[in-house]
Amino acid sequence: MTVVEIGIQSADVGFDLDVAALLRGIPGGYARVRAEAATTFMHEAVGAIRPSARQEMVDGVEDFVVVARRLLGEALTALRRELGLTSLGDCVGLALLLGQTEVIVGLPTPSPNAFAYEIEYLASCRAAESTRTMWFASSRRRAQATFEALRLARQVRILHMQLDSASRVLTGGQTYESMKESLFGENLAEEWVSVRGSFITRYDWEYSNRLAEQMRRRGVPHPRLEALSYLVSSLLSRMYPAIAEFHAALSEEDGDLHTAATQHRLVTGAPTPRMSRRHAALIVERTRLLPITVEELLEAAPVELVDDVHAWTQHLTVKPDDLGRNTDGVRFFDSALATAPLLATPQGLLLALVHAPLSDLSRVMERVFGDQRSLPYFEARGEMVEATALEALTAVFPDAATMAGGTYAGDRPGERIEVDGVLRWKDIAIVVEGKGGFLSLRARHGQRRALLADLRSTIGDGFFQATRLLRTLDRSRRVDLVGDKGQELRLSLPAIRRAYVIIPTADKIGGMTILLDQFSRRGVLPAGALPLIVSVQDLRLMSELLATPLEFVAYLDYREEVLAHPEIQIIDEEELLGHFVAGNDIVGTFQQRKSEYSFQFRYTEWRNKVHPLFLGSNSQELHLNPWIGARETALAFGGPLPDRPRRHSPVTMQRIEQFFDDRDDLAAASCAMRFPHDAFEDFDRVGGVATRGAPALGYAGNAGIAILAPRDQVRTVRRTGRVTAFREAMRCVAYVQHTRHGLRLRHVEHTPQHVFPADGHSSLLHRSRLGDHTNWFAEFARRRGGADTELSDADHRTIAALVQAGLDEHLALGVTRHSLGARVLELADDHISLHQAADLYLTHVRATATTLDVAPSELALTTTAIRQTLNLATDGHIDPKSIPQLLHIQVTSPDTSARELADHAGLLTTHADDFTDAIRGALAALGTNLEEVHALRSADRRKLRNRLVGQVRSVIPTANAKALAHAVDDYLTNDKVQDQRA
């Protein structure tokens, strides 16, 4: 489907400038250092705070906290006063006029509003208006109050953030670990209030559209996304002209209003002058043009979409009771607008957060359908995450051997373990474990038990399943994966150099996914584990940006090296991706900066202090967003696709790819790809005098290049003392030779100084960066599915959905604890009730699994086999007490029917042949025969059939009633058929 508007994540440059401006107005060393950091990191791709600033911060932190708390109290008081003089509609309207534009070109944009947080914060503090007199008042004071409320909301946000940081320094000293600890929780809350928007529109809409189709196939009503596209386009078509005219009417003489509109800044450091009549009239005039009525929307909508458009307006309009709940003005709150961005006003609907239906659509759908406790939605969501992730990866690795949803034999008899996806390419394997769950609001707002339960059930469980597969491969040296249609994929240990673990998610967990040391501290991941945790939408972006296998693998190696240095502070995965394509050598710069201050860390008072390297926050904005915008525009409106940004120039890329084609050494080619931008071209131009056995040595940071003489061999040169010393100073070295065609790569390697030196004879598990997994794996396996496991929010929702479907709560709890929800639903049909299915799994299947020491969800039993067994018991062909024994036999003979296995094991209570003579005798005793029976009317035949059953039971009192009834029916039917044929 076509989506006209394109939303792209945006950087908060104006906010960073406001932070610096506010801090410069507070005296003292603490505020001065923080302001310096705020401006430094906007202009440097990689920056570091000088260690000597630590003492300045500590000396001035107490005074700063006193002043900041006073300013925060004054700002909150002033904000409440100003909100009493204006309306929420006024505030949202002005924020749209000022912030819904692209800074560089000044045109309206569907990307996140520069004041998205302020809009949501004001909505949390101010209830909706119910009277027409409060809407778009025209007085200068009311216009002034509207602008002041917006400015004060930003000031409150900045002061809250700075006080949180200062309080950590004041109470316990700001070590780097304490900083990372705070970022871990704060990131969740900040992400939930949609500061930037989560996804690129095309990826999110394609994913959401496929999810909607899956839901409709499962019988869940879902309004069409074509109707939502019409709704959003209509709202934006109403807003854009008013925004453009507003900006066209402003000039530099308009002071703060012009600064807010063109630079997205609200804090200038100077008192805000009284608003002029012209400005007030301009604001009132343009904000009145923004809303659109529901009647207008429905009247202009295509006839076939009217009902769906109306449904979307109901889904997306915020409930008045959800507004104004943040009475204390705290920093983190449940944003009512984040997933219901339409604000109902007396003049119509106002799209308060433009990016919500564009780049946060999957979150909106999660609120709408997740809150309905729809089991089909949960099932469809999980399937879409796995399918979308594998499609993205196979687009990068088109010739890889791939298996989706395969199973392999576990260590115990009867154990079949499922893995979401595996790709085998060259000497690597990529293990995919998708997770469709969303983190709960309780988790995002810092409730530790809720956060831990959610992370364990998503990230932790996914990594556990991937680790289990690789541990089996490392121990057994071979794993055979079998698909649902019999297809096979073999993983052989000698052929696999290393594996990568990718955990795609439905939720956008944001910058938290790169704070992997925080995951390990909470037991979610083992220490040192470095999986790629990424939303499926962002994985789509990566697959289109890193479109060749070599670039994709090089990025995975690049991020592992960066994340292995926890001192390096990164905002999120997209910023790291931007640094990669920009050609930045983050680790090299970090080690250089750290060495500059190394003398200070020799002393006790400097140890364990803040000495991180901060990555600039504009890498995505500079290196990704321009390409994303141009590409999405070309795809939506036609035109040539722009060239994607690449880490090296075309000449260098060709040389690296040629080296890979010649040597087929993926590890060496990946190392070459990670050298700084155009490092090889620089040395190609400079050259160097290389003589036999004495190469010319060059430096690209602490990545070295050795230029060999024409006839030199790499293995010979590496043993010379000069090169040995060179390798000890570098973390990686490339060996090159000059040819008439330019520089030619001969070999590239990690040195012992690299955080991941040459793997040598290490195990597959070590090479795959699984971390210290041994104890973690045992503990996680113990917790997984156990009665002492903390139920996650997703678990509670599954229980509620099962109860809503008709299952008793205690059965729903047991089914959920053992991860059997999907299997129970699959087993239930017209003949087997949900209660029967749940009871069978929690009793007999679980007992069989316990006997084999296997998790019930991983018992090698198909739904068909279990259904056959239950039907045999229900029909009386086997004793219910024999079900566990028959299930145990089925595990070892999966290709044989349950009836045949029961017959061979002597479990059948009676055979049909055992009743034949008795039935014939009963017919004779009743003085009738088959010909007379067949001539009877249906009602009389049923009466005779019941008399036959009773007559046989009088002869064989131990006969099972249901089995006997089936035998009588079969006898009469089969003989009737034979009689007709005769």
C-alpha cells in the first residue's frame, strides 16, 4: 500500500541548545561543566569530558541542586498559573505552528514535532476543555500564556533532568556505572513519551499492514490502514498551509517567536518580552485553521472507507479522563497522547502528535488491540516479527541456507527444540529469536520487578534459546534442523567459524538495547554477551543500508568492538549505525582520548570516576536521515533512488570486496571494512618506501598499515622485530602492496591488543560473543517456566486473554507458566474444548515431559498425535490412565498413528473384532437381522441400536460403553454398505 507522508526520526538540536542556555544562567562549576558538555557533543562526532572537570562538578554540585530546585519550583508554579489562562488546544496549536517544520528548509514535516515532549507534558498537566469559550481565545494575555506554558514546559524538563544527574553526584558520587544505571531506566520512560518517534514510516506501515491482514484472517475485526492513510493525509492537508503561512509571516525582528520557529529553541536566557498584538493575532488566526471536524472527514472519505475512517477516529481520539493526571508535574508520566494523538476540540479534531500514526503506528495498534486481550493479535504479532526479520536478513544474504521455525533434537530423549530462524552463509551462522512482546508501562516507569520480568521473558528468553542451540552444536559438533514440511538444514561445527545472535523485537526499546552490561547486571544476559537487539523495523533499515553480506557482517563486528568498551556512551543503535557509515573509528578515538588523560587515573582519587567517551548525538541526523528522506521520497513519489551512504569510497570498497573474493576470508575482509574512512586511499596517495623485509609502516589512529615490498610474504614480514613491535602498538594491522593498479590488500588481522584478538583455538561459544554463559545458562534454565518465576506483564495479558476465551483462571495460569498457551489453543477444536486441551497438557503431557526430564513446551509431540490420543480416550478405546504411557510411546515413534501404537502396546480396551460375535448373537436374540434393521425408519433404527448395545453389555459386562457403541455403529454401517453393494 502507498503511504503519502514520510516520518523520520529527528535529533533534538534545539533542545541541546536550550540545555546549554539554561545552564549558563546558573552560577557555579557544575553548571559550567554541564553546559560545556552539552555544546561539545553537538559539534564533535566523538568527544570526552576532561577528567579535571570532575572536581569542578563535585565542588559546585550542592549549590547547583539548591538553585535548580528553587528554579524548578518557580517554573512549576508559573506553569500552573499560565495554564489557567490558556487551554490545552491553544498550547498544542502553537506547538504545531512552531515545531512541525524542518529546521533546515523551514517547511512543514510529518517527522516528530520538535516540541513533542512539551505537548505530551502539557497534556498530562492540563485537562481538556469542555466549553467553547476556552478555545483559541484572542486576547494578547492568553496568547502570551500559551507561549509561556510551552517555554516553561521545556524549562521544567531540563531542570528535572539536570537535578536527577546532580542528585546522583551529590548522594553517591557519579561513577560511570551509576550513570549507566540511571540511563537504563530513564531511557525507557523517555522513549515511551515519544520524544523522537520510533520508526521510519514505510517500515512500520508495511509491518503493521501485514499484522492487520493476519488478524483479519484470524477473525479479528481491524479497520483498514487505507482509511488511516486517508485520515492522516486529510489532517495534515488542513494543517500544512496554516503552518507554512505562519512561518512566512515571521522575520528575525519577531524575536523569541522567530527563534522558536526557526531553531526550535524556547530558552534564550533573556526574559520573555510581552507579546505584541501582531503576534497574538497571528497565532490566533493560524491556530483556528488547524482542526477539522469528523463530519468533514467522513463526508469527503471514499464510500468504502467511511466506516473504517470513523473507527480510526474513535481509536485515536484521546479520552478526556486520561488528560491532566500529572498533577505534581513529574518528569515521567503515562502519556495519553502517545497512542491516542487526536485531541477533540470544539472546532474539530487536532492531530497533536503527527508522528504517532506515522512512525509509531505499531505502538498505537499495540494499545488498541493489546488492551483488548486478543489472543489472535498476540499470535499474529509473534509470527510477523519472526517473518519480517527473516525476510530482512535473506534480502542481505540471498544465497544463504535458511531455516524458519525449524526444530532439532535436544539432549534428552523425546526433546524437540524450536528455533525461530537460522541462516548459514560462508563460515558464519546467524541465529534469530524474535520476540513480539511489548514492555509494560510499569516496566517503563522504573518498577524493577516488572522490568526484570518483561526483559527476561523477551530478551533473556530469546538469548537463552539461541545459546542453547549453539551449546548443542559446540557439544555435538552437528545439529540437524527440520522444518514443518520436512526441509532440512545442517549446522556442522568444523564449517562454522562463529555465530551471531539477533533478537528482533516488536517493541522499540531504544537506547537501552546497547546498554548490554546493564542487562547482564540484572541477569537478563550473561556478562560479556553481545547480541544485536533491534526492532524489526530498524532491522529493515539496516538491511537496506548495509545491503551486502560483507557490510552487514562488518557492522555486527564493529558494534561488538564498541560495545565491548562499556566506558563508551552511545545514545542508541541508529547513532552507532551512523558512525559506522560515516567511517568513524570510535574505539581508536576512545583509546587515544583515554591515553591523553591516563596520568590522572594513576592516582586513587581519580579511579572509578567518570571518564567516558561520548558519541555525538547528530550522527544519525548527518549521515542517515538525508539518505532516508531522499530514498523514501523517491519510493513514494517516483524518481531515481539515491546512493546509500557507505563507510568507504567506491575505490576502497572495490579493493576490499576484491580481497574478499580472492581470499574468501570473511573475518579478514570484515576487519578491513572497519578501518577508518579512506585509510587505504590516504596511504595509497602518500606511499612509502618499502624494501625487501622492511615494510613501510603507516598509522590510521591505532589501526596500522604495513606496505610490503613487491616480493615480500606476509608470514615472513610478520616475524621481523620491527613489525612485531608495530603489531604490539596497534589493535589491527592491514598488509598491503603497491601494484600498477594501485593498493592491493594481502592480509588484515586483529592483533593481541584488540579487545577480540585472533580467536585461534577458542570455542565456538567464545567466538560467538556469548559471554560468561555457563552459570547464567543453568540459572536461567532453572527459572524458566518454574513456579517461582515472576510473571511478566505479557504473561498477565495472556492469562487474561485465555480467561476471556473461556478458560478457568487457575488453568490459564498453569498454561502460561509452562509456555503452552499456543499449543492449547491449537489443540482445542469443535470436538475438544479449551478446558479439555488445557487439562490434558497440564496433567498427562506434563507428566510425560517430567518423566523424560523435558520442558512440556519442548516435548517431541505434534498436536495431531496428542489429538489422536485424546480422541482414543474420549471414545473409550483406551483407559484414560493409559494416556501418559501412550504419549511416551508416541515420543519415540512420531510417524505411527496413536491407534496403531496403542494396539501394539496392548492399551486398547477392546478391539472391534471382539464384539462381532456378540453383536450377531444379540441380533438373533432380538429376533431380527440386518436386512430388517436397514428397512427400519431412522427413529426405530436408533431404538434398536440402543437395545443392541444393552444386549451386548449383558453378555460382556466389562465392555467400555463408548467403544461398544462405536463397534455397533460400525457393524451396522459396514454391513449396510456391504448389503447395498451386494
